Amino acid sequence: MADLPIDLTPELAARLARALDVEGKIVAALEALGPVVGCDVALVDTRGGPIRAGLVAAGARVEDLPLDPATWSAFPSGGFDAVVGLWSAFRGINPAELAGAERLLRPGGRLLVFHDYGRDDIAGLRGDLPEYGAWSRRNGPFLAGGFRVRVLHCFWTFETLEETRAFLADAFGEAGVALGETLKRPRLSWNVGAYHRARLLPSDA
């Protein structure tokens, strides 16, 4: 699921990938919070989607990590300037994931975790998810775990209103149809929480 915020069939995933954050706000945030340009970046659970392509195009040296942190021991300690998780990784705070990321990062390296934030068009299609509430609270797993958050106001942008409505119907059924009928333009508001923190020093871990 990395590089896309939801699991979809390959055909639907390709349609969403073309519409996902065409303004490039996520890659720009990765650079601002990293940086990542000209850096060694570990991207967890990638499937070669638009964000990975954007990182490579921007000049990041991207290495793909499996989702399971137990496999990360195959990668060198201190080998990366940034470890990035997109939606499928770091779902809440998993001590094994955090320890693995800490080991992989160089001193001064950054752990960057992206999840949907809610309060947007997409949230109504997906139900009550922890990322829409508990994860973003001050006492939630990220902010209480030393992360800071930047909220990115992004969009899913399609060519036409008809294309938007067709995608919503195919991907989300009746809920998608209902949302599509309310739209006046071919894009959906989509807020993304960029949780970020520096590598902890051994004395802080």
C-alpha cells in the first residue's frame, strides 16, 4: 500500500496514482523535513508508485525496505539519511519499527512518516480510522513519542468531473457515488499528516 493511501486493484491504483498529489506537495515536504535530495533514503514497503518516482526524479538515492522490520537487519547500520514510511508502515508506534529505523539512520538522520490526517473529502469514504483521531492527538503515539507533525493540504486531482465521479463509484461504491454528486470540480481535498523526528542519540533512546 505504500505510495498510495488505500489498497486498490491494480487498475484502480493506476487511476489514483495519476491523480494523487499532482502539485507534488508530499515530495516537497519530504525535502523540507529531510532533506532527501542527494541523500540516501530508505523507503518502506514501496511498490514503485508516484511518490517514489518523485523522490528519484528529485535526486534522492532510494533503497526499498520490506514492511517487516525483522528483515531490516540485512541493511547496514547508519546507511541512510532518512527513513520514510508512507501509510502502510509505522502504523502507530511499534517499538521494533522504531528501533530498526534508529539503527538504519545516520547521526542527524530523519524518520519521516506519512498518514492520512482526515478533516477532508476522503475521510468520509473510509470510516473511523485511528489516523483521523487518536494518532494526531497530543497524547497520541506520534506526538507523545517525540514526533512533530505538519499537515499538508493536498488533493486527488482528475481531468474531468466525470472521471472523478467514475473513480469514486468504482473504488468506494455507494459512498463514492454520494460524494461524487456533491462535487463541483474534479478534485478531492486530502489532508496528509507528515510526522517527523530526528534520529535519537543513544543517550536519549
